[in-house]
Amino acid sequence: MGKPVRALAVVAVAALGLAACGGGSDDDSSGSGGGKTLVIASELPLQGSSADASTDTNNMIKVYLDSIGNKAGDYTIQLKEYDNSTATAGQWDAATCTANAQKHVQAADEVAVMGAYNSGCSKLLAPVLNQDPKGPMLQVSHASTNTGLTKAADPGEPELYAPSGKKSFARVTTTDDVQGTAAADFASETLKVKKCYILNDNQTYGQGIAKAFEDRAKEVGIEVVANEPYDEKATNYTAMFEKIKATNPDCLYVGGIYDVNGGQLLKDKVSVLGDNETVKMMAPDGWTGYPELDKQKESEGLYATFTGLATAQLEEQGGAAAELLKAYEEEYGSAPRTNYALYGAAAVQVIVEAIEKSDGTKKGVRDAVFEGEGITVPAEESATGKEIVIDPATGDTTAKDVSVLIGKDGAQTFVQAQAVE
Amino acid sequence: MSTTTPTAPVVRPPAPKTSFLARFGWPLGFFAAGVLVFVFNQWILPETSTEFQNGFGSWLPMTAVNEALIWAIFALGLNIVVGYSGLLDLGYVAFWGIGGYVAGWLMAPFANQVHPSWANLSFSVWGNPLPGQERGIHINFWLVLIIAALVCAVAGVIIGAPTLRLKSDYLALVTLGFGEILPEVFRNGERVGPNGEWNITNGTKGIIGMDQIPTGPFQYIPGVPETIGTFDLNLKFIVFGLMLALAMFVSLRIREGRLGRAWLAIREDELAASMMGVPLMRIKLSAYAVGAAFGGIGGVLYATHIGGVLADRFNFSVSIILLAMVVLGGMGNVWGVTVGALLLAWINSTGLGQLGNVWNDVTGAEVNFASHNFLVFGAILVLFMLFRREGLIPEARTRQVLQEPERGEIESLGADMEGTAEDTAAEGGKK
């Protein structure tokens, strides 16, 4: 019994040894001609439930970088993909986020980080990148919409994410509070509902957006029956909706993402409360861009808000976004599976713009965004079809348009833009 | 104990092997490895080329080393419950969480948010808050370690108490239950109490802004800063390493003492142990308490390692990986468990992905190895169960027990009692 094990061990050790010698050169610097090569890191969960969305986002960024010839001013740009998930967790992992943050700081040629996808991960990354001795190091997120990252929300925010006293976190999406507010405005002005029931998925994003909807709804005179979390592990929600039915609301708002058992929730909503014409149902951008959702027949008449323009709109509108989508389809054979893919490209646009204006150092790239007049990406170049202006004081984008979509014949189609003051 | 003092001279266990290597080989080996890692990362690595640094960083970054040390502390804690006392615990992650939240409450600005009336609370006991984060409670890191260990010990007793009447599978199920309940409490602890006024965990948003580790008198050594900041990974390595050494030392010393021998007795035969006068209740509870205390220390270290406490981290798979570390390393053997934990933690963080890259480079395949993590773990576990049931570096005692022919089997086969274990096993396999 002992011998085979020993043999196995020897083989294993040998394999390890070989691997250690052979590996270690996986990031080859291809910047031979032209100026210095600078690296932009993308920080996404590449395993678990968000894997597809993350892969497509990385691909879209590559398509964009190809379209500009991998150049920003004199510098050659390279994308380095970081994975902040573990298979064990099946989603982003706090320890991996922190470990990656350390790697970004240590990597001499990395000048900025694109990401993270999850607000929770951004909250861990931002303070570390901010304390970079050669920085602060710029971080531009395409999807971390949590309000506190840039604005006062919980006590101590947003200063908590900038311990050096200088900001370094920017983003190209609007925040949860803007979207929730817009949704409440739409509910009151257009749908003219009077009594809403709010459910949330009990996650950072879902709670934040549900709270924003609740606050605004009360201001504009909608009665809010309750704002409570639903159990993501429940096998059905019939009992919950029976209870909700007894309170007789004419609208249901769900703050959360479709991944969190949204299919079942929607099915049971329609079977108990009636179709989406009888009792209006609304959801945020966490319920957009899911082929399964569009296929579900209960999604007929479901209103969803989205920060910016939906992919179909961008294609019709033409311009940079449409070209990117076209190039993407040529390269990968299908449209990206997430609306955030274009936002990833938009975040990289901001970084590229900053690199052009900078001296190629971490500090220079950060200063290009947060000192002086900040970064502007004009509408005709922007991957989101709208002008992107990063406010140097906060790091937020000034574009606050929210579009409202409705589920119709197996697709989410554009209804109207909801302006936010 | 209420038993009368025996008049006969105390029977001591046979004196341990006295050869120098047998006694000090392992501790000196670990110490040397620690010194090597520190010296290499502190002085040699910065002098090497950028390419080598990047390559090395993708194989064995300092953050992964530090994280592995913390995993090892947890594994040693679980080893006391599972390895020493034989109480199968599937909910050990609960103590990781409790330790983490103790750190979140006592060394972060979060305490301001616990109740509206605490908004102006500012309390510090030699605390080291991050600049601009002086609100809330800031207790010195080293004190928090002690507090967390005590809190977790109490929690261990509370969780352990109702499980005492249960055995084997039933015990495992109840601990599994606790391991599921506590993370849910952490996730939902944002609005509790009357009117939902109390925010005890900040829900899924978690607690961010952990205090730094003060170096105390060591700051007078040139090159050592007053507090260990975000980027002083090598100094954190020393702190975590010291805590691991402490955990190993405590594990080893307790094992030799009365308590440790009582644990082993319970593990081997509970009925016999109680007949011999081992107070089952107290001994089992102390196993839970000591094991949980390690978890508390690890939880605080982990919170400072990642700079926050996030509820999503505390899921069931963590308990399972910890159990795998203990089993693979060699249940009951401190050295084995430590080696197993360091190894598995490395595989889980960077190892598997990197080995996968090498495999892909060599064979031209495009397999995402990291996402087959559990498949690989499962395969390793099965292989170990087939070929090396006692673990990587087994405890001498476990090896004896496992290699001893099982009596029932032998009797039913009518085999020769003198036959070697392997013969018997082979015959058992033929059935």
C-alpha cells in the first residue's frame, strides 16, 4: 500500500517542480514598437453565476481596444484580466478581491483598474488602490452602483473608500438612488399608481434601490405598503403573494437582480396577483438583459428601468456603440449577454482618455480624472451612446438618464426616457 | 473532579521519543520555512527582475501565504473538535463569522450605526483607526484577539451544550444547522429588535474600515512602522505566523495534558472513557470552547487581512474545506493538519489555477481548472480514502487504530488473529 502512494507523491512533486520552472512567464509584454506599454486591469468574477456576463464584458473591452489599435496617445495599451471569484464561493470572493487589490498596486506597469462588477468587491478594492504609494491608483467601475461608494449614504461614506484623502474611484453608471427615484417618478407620472408593495432580494444592490424607490414614492404621494426582503431559496412565493394580495396594491416593485430566483417570483406574481396589466410590476436594471427572462411569458408588460440606453436602441441610434456591437458580433458570433458589456467598454474609454492626458504614471492617470476639469467622452464616441462626463469632485458620471423598458413579445422594448433632476 | 485522589503513583504515558530530530524536527522545520519566506520576500524578491517578481507573484503571492496561515489556524481549531475529540463538526464557519464580527464591532467605525442613539459614539482603547475613521469603537488589535477568543469560546459552549446528548451523524447535523443559522443571522442582522432600530451586522453590505495592527514596543526597531498598514504584507506574515505558532503550541501542549488525554479517550470510546471517570459533558464542552477560541482569533486576523467583514463569505463550503484540511492532513496530528491546511489553502487560492495554466500550456487544452475545484478536491479525497485513510501525516495513534483489523470482520471471517492488517484488509475486500 505504501509504494504506490510514494510513487504518486514523487510524481506529484515532480509535476509541481516542473510547473514552477516552466510557469511564471504568462504575461508577455508585447509592446515592442511605439511608446511604453501600460496595462489596464479588469476586475471581474470569471466563475460562478456571473461568469458569462464577465467573459462578454472582457471580450467587449478587447473589441474596443482593437478598434483604437491598442493605443492611447503614445502608449500601447494592454488588458490584463483578473478574476475576483473562486469556484468555492461560486461568486466574487472578498479575500480574492483584496488579494487582487494588492497585486494591482504591486504591478509596476498597471495604471488603472476597470471594475469591479460587484459593489461589495469595489468597497474592498477602492481603499487599497487609494493608498497606493505611487498613486492613488485610478479605478473606474462599470457596474458598481452602490450609492455609498461616491456619495454620502451610511455614516463615513464615501470618505471610507479614500483613506488617502484624495479620491480615486469613478464610475460610468448612475447610482442606485437615481434609478430608484426615476422608477418612482415613472410609476406616479405615467402609470399613475397609488399603492405599491416593494420586495427586495436582501443584497446590497437590491436593498439600496428598493429604499430609493420607497423614499421617492412616499414623496410623490404613492402609498407604500411595505418594503421587505423575499427569501431567495424559497421554492415558491404563492403564500407571500396571497398575503400581498390581501393588502390590495396596484403596483409591485422588485429591487434586486433576476438571478436571485426572479423567474419563480415573476411566475407566482402573475398567477396570484394577476398579469402585469392588472397589477403593474416594475424592476430595476438587475432585471434586464436576461434571455431567460424575455422568454418567460409572464414578463409581458413588465416594466424595467435601465441606466442608459438598451442595446437595441444603441444599434438603431448608430454611432460608436452600434459599431462596437457590430464588431463584437463579427468576432464572437452573437451579441453580448449583458448590457454591462458596453459599460465595461465605456469605463475603459474613460481610462484610455485619462492615459492620453497623463504622463503614463499611476498618479498621472488618476490626476487626469480627478484634478482639473476631469474626463469627457463625447456622445458620438461613447460606448453608451451618451456623453460621459466624470465629475472630478465625486467620481460620478453626470449622465443620469434612465430609460424605461417594457416586456413585449419576448423582448424588452424602449418605452420612454425618464429624466432625473 | 470529585473522584478521590489515587494513592498509587500516577501512571504516566510512556515517555515520548527522545531523539532530537523526533522532538524538534517539525517545529524547527516550520520555523525555518517561516524565516525563509520572510527573508525571501522582504530582502531577496525586491532585488530580482520584474519578470521574475510577476511570475513568482502569480504562483505564491504574499497575500495567498497570509491567507493560508489563517486557514491553518482555523484547521487547528477544528482539529481539536474533530481530530482530538472525535466530534464531527460541520458548522465551524460560524466561529469564523463570530470572530470576524467581534472585530467589526470593536475595531471599526461601524459601532456608530448599531443604534441611532450611538451616532456620536467615539471610544478608543489604544486603538489604531484608519485616518479619518475615528468614529465608533477602536480597541487595540491585540486586545480584540483576546476578546474574540473569549467570545467565541462562550459561543462554542452555547452551541455545544444542546448537542451533547447526540452522537455521530446526529451531532454533525445539529452543528451543520448552527453553521447555516449564524451566517443567515449575519446576512439579515441589519434591522432587528423593536422597530428594526438595531443594526448588528450591516447585512450584506458588511463592515469595512478595519483598524490597523499596532506594533507596540517593536516600533523602536529600525524599519518597523508604528502600525502595520495595508501594504506591509511581510509584517502581517510575522503576526499571522506568530498566531499560528501559538495555535500549534497550545494544541500540542493541551494534547499532552489531562484534558487532551481525556479528549482522545472520548474519541476512541466514549463509554469506556466515562466508565474511567472522564466527565463527558465538561470535556466535550471544553473541546468546543478551545476549538472555537482558535476560530475567534482566526476571524479577527481574517478581518484585518481583507480589511472588512462580509457576510457572504461565511457559507457551508468553508466548513467543508476546513474539514477536508483536517482529514487530508491527518486527523489529530498538529503538523499534518497544518501542512494539509497550508497546501489546500494554496491550491484553493492560486495553486489550482496556476497548475491548470501549466497543463493548458503543455497540452494546448483550454480547461478552466479553477472552476473544477470541487471535482479535484473530491478526487483527492477519494484517493486518500482508498490509499491513505489516515491522512498525509497521520497521528501514530490513528494509524494504529486504522491498521488494526476490525474485530467483527475478523470474527465473522474466522480469520487468523495473528494475520497482518493488510492480509485482513485484502480478505475483507474479497467479500
